[in-house]
Amino acid sequence: EPEVTQTPSHQVTQMGQEVILRCVPISNHLYFYWYRQILGQKVEFLVSFYNNEISEKSEIFDDQFSVERPDGSNFTLKIRSTKLEDSAMYFCASFRQTNEKLFFGSGTQLSVL
Amino acid sequence: DQQVKQNSPSLSVQEGRISILNCDYTNSMFDYFLWYKKYPAEGPTFLISISSIKDKNEDGRFTVFLNKSAKHLSLHIVPSQPGDSAVYFCAATNSGTYKYIFGTGTRLKVLA
């Protein structure tokens, strides 16, 4: 079965540093997402992306966050100045069209020290 | 605003018995519902889904039931196996928004 690929699997950074989390969605998918899960809590929606623009974002997705699809295959999440509370597992997801299942990557564990 | 709720944080079931995981939602615009299974340090994996035009969908040992009037869905696993031990998330979406909202998860432990 096709896969969503995320790199790196673990990222450790200092507070205030910029991080970029990378994802390669499934090739014929059109809708792309970032979710995060803080340890022991629910999977939270961050942002959805379609047709090269953000279609929806949550209140978590503030000015410190941005997303980009720079080359038609990669989909990145940038956090400009990380905070301790950004420590979480970040999941990229994609799907082809509405009312189809969302495919998730295996996640990037971000630790902000 | 918790639009999708899983009120049981954990559930233990004997191997071979039925596991029933419940999920409630508040948004009557949701028209597609999914269940995902998640192991530690892995991404959620899709299990089964149901459209709002149906009230039941079955796939092997997994059956999802949807009660639209009660805004409730449930996942039945029969028979439960130790490998089913994981966190189960229900998710809901309205096809017009493309946003999938997840519940808080239920940790299922199947005892051998």
C-alpha cells in the first residue's frame, strides 16, 4: 500500500530555534494535513492544504507556523521560533478526495529543550 | 469545543470476547466517520469508515454502527485478539470542509 513518508523521525531543538518537518504525501493525493499529538492527549488538527494554499487552520496554527509545498512532492511544516509547548508528535496526512480515508505518516517526534 | 468525544479513556477485554468502543459527536453536519488504530510511536492507521447514509459497515472482525439521531457511533471488534491492543480514535468530517476531527482516543487492552 502507498505510504506517507515523514522525516526526520525524531528532532531535538533548543527553544527559539526554527525547525522544518518534512513529509512526502502519497503521489496522487490532493489534500494535505498536519496534525499533532502531545503525549497522552488527543490528535489535534493544525492545518489543511489544497491547491497550493491553506484551506483551513486551527487556533494552534499561529504566525509561528507555516506550511509549504515547494516542489510538488514535499510538504513541509515550519515552526519559526519553537516553544517548549511545541513538543509533540507531528503527523502529516493526505487523501485523494473527500469521503476517502486519511493516510497518516509515522510521525516526527519533536522535542524542544 | 470538543466536537468528537470518546468518553472511555480505556477498556480491558478478554481475548475472544467482544470489544465495543464508543464515540459521540455534536456536529450534525458531519457526514463521514472513521476509526483509526494507533500503536505507540506510530501514525494512526485506518481501520474502517462509514458514511452517514448507512447505519452499519462491516469488515472482517470490525463493524462500525452509526446512530445519527443519537449522534453516536461504535466500533465492535469480534473476536478480540491481543494484537488489537492499541489506542483507537474515532474521527469525523463534513465533506465540504475537508477537516477531520479526532476524538481523544480509547486505549484498548486485550488480555490473553
